[in-house]
Amino acid sequence: MAIPSNNPTRSNRTDLAVTIVGLWISIVVGGFWWYELRLIRPFLDNLALFDGQQLDASYRPNTNAVTLMHFGDPNCPCNQFNTPHLEQIKSHYQPKGVQFVAWQQGSEIPPVQGFDKLHSTTELAFVPATPAVAIWSSDGQLSYFGPYSSGLLCSLGEGFAETILDQLQAGLSPQVINTTGVGCFCPTQLQTI
């Protein structure tokens, strides 16, 4: 008569392996879920109107160089998409003599790096949403005011800012000062979106 083999050690090992694999899968799935949900923010799909006529008088730079003026809010989650784009623009155009000025909403946040001038303010007057950009010609004329690029993410690639900077460096005089944009924006206190 054969005696059935009940090997408790083998059963315990199998149960332990299944538990460890199940726990590992749960942690991985939970990690991906958390990572994705922490980045989800309400997306404002309305148009933001950037009116350059009002901005012109308030922010005109005091320089004889082409000037890119960045408007940002460090608390805005859209900065994670705009920052690499802005860094690419700075690395390409700063060596060509373009001045970079930043206006940052909120003074308690550490300042952004790599700008020729940095201003902190509690309110960005006449700037409907951030991140935004204004580009001034070397003779002090506003050439562009609006988003860096169009779409959900202000991302790397062909953007409005690069096009205007290239035109100014080629001796042209573009004027795109009243624009609308749909993208990842955070409203300023002007609240026009």
C-alpha cells in the first residue's frame, strides 16, 4: 500500500512564491497608477487670449537686443512640459545674443535659473495664463506675445517662439501680438481663460 506524500515544505514554498509574485505585481501596478494620477490635472480647453497692446507698455525691455521674456508660475504643473522647451531655446539663442528675461509670479519660490534678468511679482498684469512668452525686437517693438507652442504640451520642436526669433535674426520684422492659444496653461489672477 502506497503512502501518499504530503510534503508541507513544498506547498509552503509554492504559496510563498505565489504571494511574493502577487505582491510584486500589485506594487508595480500601484506604482504606475500613482505615477499617472499625480500628473493628471484639469486641462483648460478654452482659448486664452494674449493681448499684446496692453502688454507692450507694461513690460517693454530696456535693451538694444532681441529679448525673450518668459512669464511663469513655479506652482503651475504645466512648467514640467515647458521647461525643457525653454532650456532648448536658451541654449540655442543665448549664444546668438538674445537676452532672456523672466517674470515669475510669486516671490517665495526659488528663482528660475539661466536668465539675464529675473523679476518676481505677485500678479502678472496683462498676462492671461502661464507659461507664456513675449519677444521684443532689438528696437523695442513687441514681435510676439502668446504661448511657446500650440497643443496640450508646450514641448520641444517647432514652436512659435523659435519661428519669431529666427525671423528677427534674419532681419525681418514680424508682429504677432494678439494671439489665442489652447494648451497646458495655468490662469493668472487676470483669469481670462
